[in-house]
Amino acid sequence: MGERTGLEVSLAVSEAVKLARVEAVAAYPITPQTHIVEELAQMVADGHLEAEFIMVESEHSAMSACCGTSAVGARTYTATASQGLALMHEMLFIASGLRLPIVMTIANRALSAPLSIWGDQSDVMAERDCGWIQVFAETGQDAFDLSVQMFKICEDKRVLLPGIVNIDGFTLSHVIEPLELESQEDIDAFLPPYEAQVILDPRKPVTIGPVGFPEIYTEIKMQQNQALLGSYEVVLEVWAEWEKKFGRAYKPVESYCAEDAEILINIAGAVSGTARVAIDRMREEGRKVGMIRPRLWRPYPFEDMRAAVKGAKGVAVVDRALSFGGPGGPIASELRSCLYPLAEKPVVASFIAGLGGRDVTIDDFYTIVAETEKIIETGYTDEYKMIGVRE
Amino acid sequence: MASDKPTWKEYPMAATIHQPGSATGQNTGDWRSERPIRHPEKCDKCGICWIFCPDAALFMNEEGFYEVDLYHCKGCGICVRECAKGAIEMVEEGE
């Protein structure tokens, strides 16, 4: 059993990274990720973490440096948010294309303009297709656990891909939560040292990242995609081992009051905590409402999602990101694609809420469920609805 | 369609190259539209063409003159521009 304590979630993530015995950190501070990397820098400065902390002048350089340290065989970590993630964009595809198992926390935050330091999930949704394994945390404990697990998943020889742990900016990153910190001994037993398969070493030269002529590029992308799809099994294995060792279970799609639910709320991240309270109230009123939550976002858990919506009349998807001019929220459009082949499928209602730090309230969930009921009865009227916008 | 080229499973992960210097096997000379022609009678063996060649496509022969490796020369013409003696000129391929 670990030590039960109250800790700011950002600091719990730093603690997880330290316990993972990370060897290199290259990061640039940006709200609301700052506390994570400040704490790691302090740990290195104080001699509590034996790692190279690389100060860089931008997030593009941070991810470039991470690619370098990972390529020489070091367990590598970084964290960012919003504009910082956007600035990393180019290098994210290089990290996954080079099969470097870098682990990154994103303290999800809105994208400018207008400038917003507050939370939503626009940042990671813009990087949806960057080839990284991606998970969402709901609680501080999730954030701690997923951060340790992600190293093991990414570094598995069957995977060798980078991974993102999403924690909502402020609503998760800056709150103090009760959580269990596992001991160094237990984490060491769970997470063996990283064994790089290909190492940049002048004594044994290799070329990493050569030109991929048209006759090989497609094959190399096939390799990469197969590795990401195949990571699903490794994710399940790692989560099963974690549960056995530490007693906390993780699933690709997690559900709450979903078994007999007619309407399922589908939402990722910390706002699902508010959804639970709303669901409890609706259940007391005799309404059959539940929740399904995509824990694993990439690789997308198609079969788990199809199983999770079985029997429901409608799914109310709440996205904290907007696909401008598109079909609605990213989580909703993925779910619609996922369910399209099914002969019998629920209505998928897409709602955009909680942009740029706007609270998603219990009342909002009542509105969302009522709107979904209306769509079930009378059919779709809009591609999606914006919740809480003043008109 | 059957092919004798490797499948996606047969390539090294991420196309990593484990054989140093393997690019020498790439015939990059077929990109060329012009090729350098040497005039050894004007050449004083200074080696400036060899220094400036961005592709290491020049090499010294037994007599100390610089010859062009046409398998790799892309025909950029830098050697012609840098040669103080006018000992190299570019001619159209096919001439």
C-alpha cells in the first residue's frame, strides 16, 4: 500500500515522473503546466532526481531535445499545454515517426485567440492524429497512476511510441486531492529500466530519421500505425498488472450507472466528476441516465465503445473543443464514425461546452440530457449545439 | 500485386539505417541535367573544386588531378563557379 496524502495534482504528476526514474526532462514552462516542470527542476537541483533537466527556449526545442535524449536511450519526459503544444506540433510527428517512447503530460488549456489561459481540450484535439498514445485522467489519482503506467506502455518492445497523459488545466492540475503515492520500491518492481532498441551511439553508428522515398514511406507508416493499434493489448496488460499490484482498475472505456441507462453522457477528463453528481440527482428522480468515459483516446477503443452504448437510446457527447465548420465536437464525431457500421445504434447528440475555462454545471447536464431526449423523439435538428452560450 | 520489394514487416523500425555510409549506394547522379567536363591542361591541382563540392562527388586520381564521380554528381556546377583556372565546364546531358 502506498502513502495516502493530500497533494496538488501537478505535484503528484511530478512525483510519478520522479518515481519512474526519468533520466531526461526538457521542458518550457507554460500555464497551467508550470507547477509540474518547476517541481521537477527543483527535484533535480536538490539532488532528489538523477536526471538531466534541459532548459530550452521554446516548446519546439523542448520536443526536439526530448527526441534527442530518447534517441540516445534515456527515459524522457516533458509537459506542456495549449500554445506550447501547438508549437511542438511538428516535432510530435517526428517523435512518433521515430518510435521514441517519450511521455508527456498535457495540462489541457484553450488555444488563442482570444488569449485564454483557462481549461478546455482544444489543444490535444488539434494534435489528435500525431501518432501518440493518448489517455485522459479524471482525478489526481488517475493522473499519478497513468503517468507511471504510460512509461511502461510506451517502452514496451511491441509498442515503442510516445504517449500523452491529459489532465485538465486548473480543474485538475491545480486542485489538491487525496491520493495514494506508491513507494519507490513498488514502482521499481512495476517499471523496469528503459531498454532502447536503437541507440544513437558514435561507437556503433546508425541513421535515425533518414529520407523515406515514396517506395518505402507507406510501409513505414503502416508499421507505425500497426504499433499504435497493437498498443491496445499492451495497455490492457499494463492496466491489469497495475490493478493486481495496486488495486486500482483502469479500462479503455469507463462507465458509471451505464448498465440500464437510456441516455449516456460521453465526456473525457475532469468534468466527468460533475457529470457523476448530475447523474446521481437524475437517478434519484428516476431518470435512466449514465456515463461512458473514453479513458483511452488513441488507439480509439472501437469495440469497447460499441459494447458500452449497447441498449442506450441516445448518447450525449460533451466536447470541450470545437471543430470549426465541422461535424461537432471531436469526441462526438469519433463516436459517430465508430457506431456507423452498427445496424442498431443510439442517437449521438453533440454538445460543445466548457470552452476556455467556462464551468460545465450540473444544470448544463440537465439541459444536455433534455436536448438528447428531444433528438431521440423528433430527430436531429443541428449537427451540434453550443451549451451555455448567450444569445 | 506481387512485388519483390520488402513488405512493411521487413523494414527496420522507423526506416532506421544500420549500415553506415549506405547512401553511397544511391545513384543520385541520374538527377543531373548538366555534367562537369574537366580540362586537365588548365588545372593546377589546387583542389578548390574538391573542397566546395557539396556532395563529395570529386576525388583525386593517381596523377593528383580531381575527377568527377558521375554516379553521385548532381550537376550543381559549384565546382565550375569556384575553379579559378576555368578548368571545368558544364555541358548539357545528352550532348
